[in-house]
Amino acid sequence: MTKIDFKKEWNHLYQPSKKDFQVVEVPPLNFLMVDGHGDPNSAPEYAAAVETLYGVAYKIKFFSKKGGRDYVVPPLEGLWWAEDMDSFSTSRDKSQWDWTMMIMTPDWISEKDYQLAREEAAKKDLPAGDKIRLERYQEGLCAQVLHLGSYDEEGPILSRLHNEWMPENGFTFNGKHHEIYLSDPRRVAPEKLKTILRQPIRKILVRD
């Protein structure tokens, strides 16, 4: 049985440059999602969200493999925003952050498959079982870059993206800041963490 690794299948989405911002077209994708608020380092609901996402994601993979289609569970991802976006890119006041944590799910997984997997996972422990959902998410045109280092060192890169690269190239915001975590922070030193920073964008219309 062939095991699909989406990071390799879609390397243009999962292997961006670490030197320059790249523009990509992201297709509509299905995700397991859990919403929350607060500092991911201390908010109990963040830990509950991540535990629940992985619990259901691996149960879905198990059932999919039994059905003849195996794959590598994709990495954890997160949408991040705040009422004052300076608290995200400049002050880094994490207590003000809202987030949606998520894991991509293959298109062949149906709503029925998801519900079955969620019910099975809930037999053990699913701390955010009442908050998880399966949802199709469409980003479209995005700018992205690979960040190597601590999450707390993302600020200058995001500031350059928002305040320099986007205006200079005629783009504006078209969605929530998106991060894809290619490294496990429990096993990788902060300075070696690999994180894709992605921002949905659209061209600014210039009127004559």
C-alpha cells in the first residue's frame, strides 16, 4: 500500500524559501478545526484543542488505512488574529490572540467518516470534543516564507511582510495569518524550529 505524504505531493505549499516571500495559489482544503483564545503557552484550551485534533486525525488515518488508503498525518497548522494586529506582529501580546488550530484532512474523508472517527476517539479522551469540526477552507492567493527559529522571533519577518513587501508589490490582506508547524517543539530546539508563515493576499485595485 502506498502511503501519501502531502508535504511531498504539494511541495510548493510545504517547502517555501527561507530567503524570500513566495506567492502561491492554495486550493480549497478540508481541515479538522478547533477555535480558541489566549496565549498558546499557557491557555488550557489551547492544549485541549491540540490534543483533540491529533486524537481525531490519527483515528481518521487508522480508518482510512483499513479502507486501503494510507497517508502521513499532515502537520499542525494555525490561523491567528487579534482585534489589534500590532499585538501579533509588534508587541507579541499573546493574551490578546484568537486562533483556530487545525490539521488538513484528505478530500476522500467524508463527513460520515469524520463523525465515526470523532466518536471512536471520544471513547478515550477528547477534551475539546464539543468544539472540533470538519470544515472546507479556501485561502487562494497567498504569500509565504519559511521561518527558521523561535516562534517569538517571527515579529520582524511579519512586520517586513505587512509593511514593506506587500505594499511594494501592490498587495493587501485577504485573510488571517496562517502558520504551518513543520517541527515538533517538544523535540526540536527553538533555534531549529521550522515554521511556514503564510498570509492570504489580494491585489490592490488602482483606479484611474
